[in-house]
Amino acid sequence: MEGRFKAMDAQIYTLVGRRTYLRIDLNVLDKNLSILRRQCSPQTDIIAVVKGNAYGHGSVEISRYLESRGVRHFAVATPEEGARLRQAEIKGHIQVFGNAVEEDIPILVKYRLTPTVAELNFLQEWSRTVTSAMNTRNGSQVRKRHQLVLKIDTGMSRNGCQTQDFPSLIQYCLENDLDVHSVMTHFNQGWDNPDFTKHQFNTFMSLTEPYRKHGLKLHVASSSGIAHGYGTDLDFIRFGILLYGLPPDGSVENTELVESQGLRPVLSWRARPTLIKQLPQGRVVGYDNTYMTHGKETIATFGLGFADGFSVLLSGKCVVSLEKDGVQCPVVGKVSMDAITSRLDGPRPSSTTFNIIADDFTSPNSVTQMAATLRTVTSQLTTNLAARLPRVFVSDGLIAAVTKL
Ligand SMILES: Cc1ncc(COP(=O)(O)O)c(C=O)c1O
């Protein structure tokens, strides 16, 4: 399949076996990556955050593509997410962001995943397991394969060790010759609170300073760091949402900031109606009679719903748009599990393609504006996109990969 088919919309529906699919534009991903790389120091390495199925985009295919573009470090949330990447033969370094607990150790070691550590008891247990693995096989090779990241909590109070505990943790690693990949912290108000973020940054830098002579590598910044220039000259930068070309939420400031950098959404959601009908005035549409036709209306049904990740809360508050010319048609009636209905501007052939999600920042059906409507974060909308939705990865006008259940 790879690269053999032109990414023609009409043929894609036949290929995926459904009248709807997510279109993931790998050329846009590549461009976003280059823009973000240029904003970091040349010595700063990138950690691509591909947790949550690469924010809904498809973690295996996104990681494969990024690896082919020279990305060598990835981050996931759980050991299972990391194992999935290893099973798909992702070779790079994979850090698991979730606070490491003892039950994770077998899978971490088996799949060569790097834990994010906050506690001495985990460190002791992990080190025992790694050491016994070293004794049973080729010692130094095995040792090189197992690294850990220490995380310091500088104010988010979620993961990471308390600042006063960091010296004993790092000391334990140094004394036991454990391979510390890096030390990190995470900003919780990086987009909108420069004073607090600077305080976190300074706390982190002064705590780690005495150990830098041991060659410790550091990282603090996620996408907000890139947007506001914190930590872009340290050893690593971890970005997720900006890589996918989205602002973190629907606020005007963040959207303008992201758009002004030349970033663009990687994802759009396309569909063809599964049924189009002419209805007379006074007909109710969908569950619970939330919509009644005002006159003779053309109603299109799309075979997708909240089981695919289209929120019920968007009922009556969103549009779908014609792929060809952007004409917007309101979503009317209540969103069902497997169907939505939209009032078209008139009869249309059933082969007409619509954008359920448009790949811009301003259309009412862009991820950004949907997040504004729902007062949520953009990544919640994209991570909700279900596994049952086919994903079509397009590169240079050709289909690079397709995933479907
Ligand atoms: C520790 C850590 N680093 C980096 C990221 C990536 O954040 P963003 O998507 O804002 O770039 C996350 C995401 O939640 C995170 O938890």
C-alpha cells in the first residue's frame, strides 16, 4: 500500500470502507517540525510527545514519520503506549511521562522504556532489576540500554519529586552508576503566567546546577516554552500540541501566536453523507426533538457520532463545511452515537465531501474554534478521536499509510 495510491478523496472512502476518515498531512507535520526546530538552539534536541495516540493523530505512524525526519526521542504517557511503539519497531529513545511505579518495571525493562522517576523506592527496585538483567546477559550493553529521567516538581504539584528530595535521588543515581538520561521539570502556567514560570525555571536551574559537572542533561519546556522562549537552549525540548499545529486552547492570543509562527493543523476530518433527504416544514430531527425544520429543508446524515469523538455538546453549536468551497452547513439536532445531521443549503450529490473538522484556525469547525465553543483544550478534542475512525496519512499527494480497526 505504502505510497502507491494517490490521495484522491473519492478513492479513499472505498479504501477505508467508511464514508468518513481523518486525513493526517505528513507534509504539514514536517513543516511544523522545521519551524519549531528553528526556534530552538542548534544543540537542543527534540522530544516529540506522542502520548494519547499522538494527540489522536496515530502514534505509530506519526512516530515512524518523525523518526524518518531525524527525531530520535519520543515521549508517551504509559508503558503500554511505549510498548506499542517498540512493537512497531520505533528505535529511538522513549520516555514514559507518567510517574514510574513498581508494577511498571517488567514492561519498562522488556521494551527499553525510560521511566520518569520521583521516588527513591522506585529507583532502588528498578536499579535491582536492571542490575540483575546486566548480570545475566552482556553487562555493559544491557546497562547502556536502560536509562531514567529524574523529575523535579517546581510548582505543578502533580508528578516529580519535591525540591528537597532531589539531592538524595541524584546522589543515589551517581553512587550506583545509574544512567540518568536527563533531569526535567514541567511548567503548569507556561502560556499565561511568565512570573510563575520564571520562578519554576530558576528553582530548577539552581537545584540542578551543582550536578551539571557530571554531564547532566536538562529539559523544562513544552510547547509553551517554544511560544514564549523558556528553556529553548537547554539539552532537550518536549513538544506536543504545536507539533500538531494547534494552539493549546481557543483563546485569540494563543491562536494568533501559533498562526503567526506559520504552524498549521496537521489533521482534518472528512466525510460524505450517508443519506440526504428533503423534509417538509415541521419535521423534528434527531433524538429528543431539539430541532424542527423551518420550511422545506435538505438534511444530510453523516455516519459518525460521539462514538467517533464528535462531542454531544456540539449539538446545534457547530457546522460542517463543503470541502470544495468552505460553504458552512449547521449541525442540527442532537449528536447521536453514530450519526450527526446537518441542514444543507440545498440538494447535493451524495458524493459531496464535507469537512467535519477543517484544517484551519478560524472556521467554526476548526479544532481551535470547537475548543472555544466547548471551553476546553484542543488536545481533549483530538485525543477523543476514536480508534474506529480510519486515519489516512498523506505525504506528497500520496497515501503513505492507512489505519483502521
Ligand atoms: C511532562 C510533559 N511534557 C511535555 C508535554 C507536551 O505539552 P504540549 O502539548 O503543551 O507541548 C506534556 C503534555 O502534557 C507533558 O505532560
